[in-house]
Amino acid sequence: MRILGIDPGLRVTGFGVIDKRGARLSYVTSGCVRTPAGELAARLKVILEGLAQVIASSAPQVAAVEKVFVNANPQSTLALGQARGTAICAAVVAGLAVAEYTALQVKQAVVGNGHASKEQVQHMVRRLLDLPGDPSSDAADALACAICHAHGASLGKLVLRGRGRKRGRIV
């Protein structure tokens, strides 16, 4: 199974693709979609198109997306939610099933501690995927989300099943 992990963000959306064969995990690719400052709609378009390119080039079968956390600034939370929704739409439009996981679930699955630091997540992702160096923080979080799905998918809830290129009608 090929799994796309996504760590949504309005400025930086991390992505990571892994393969799972039996109990073995292997690294395929990872990186970040970076948006320029400016209008929200234009930034969301960059995320949508960037993830569409990743999906087209890596051909994952499922996507695992980190759930939005609530923070003190409602505007930041809303913007993050819109970036997350855009990431989910990119996966669904491509026909992928989408699973979602909390940061606590991801850290627990990868590090064994739901309150692990970003550095601990980076280090464990490096070790689990036998990488030559630590991936960037955003890419590591996305890879960790994919690893979480690979290691148990029962932790998360399948929230959407993509329907390929079929489109609904508005009545």
C-alpha cells in the first residue's frame, strides 16, 4: 500500500509518501508545498495544485491527514482549517480515501509518546524509514502521519472515500 501523509498549514503544507509491504515501511518522497503571502484564495490554490502534483507523480492509494488543533487565535485556527480542507479536497478529487489522525495519535504511533517533541518525531521518522538525515519538520510530520496510518489505521477514522473524477450534481 502506498500512503500519502499530509501535515496541513497555510504557509507550509508538508507531505510524505511511504510504501507499506507487510510490516516493512519504505520511503518514497517527501517535501513541502510553500505558499506566498497574499490572498487566501490564491494560497489555497497553491496548496491544491501542489498536492495534486504530488498525488499524480507518486500515485498513493490512501491519504492520512493530521487533524486541526484549536489554538488561542481563532483566525489562525480558521485559516489552518481551510488549508486542511483544501488538502482533503486534493486527495478526494484524486479518488483517494482519507483518514484523519490527531497529533497525539501520530506522536504515540511513531515515538511511543503522545507529547513527543518535533525533534523526537524527526529522529524517529529518520530511523523508521532508514533516511540519511532528518527530514524538515513539516515533511517529518507528514511522514509521521503516513507511518501512523501504516501502523494501525484503527487509530484514525476513515472520513471520506474519494469518488475519482465523478462529480455530483447541484439541484
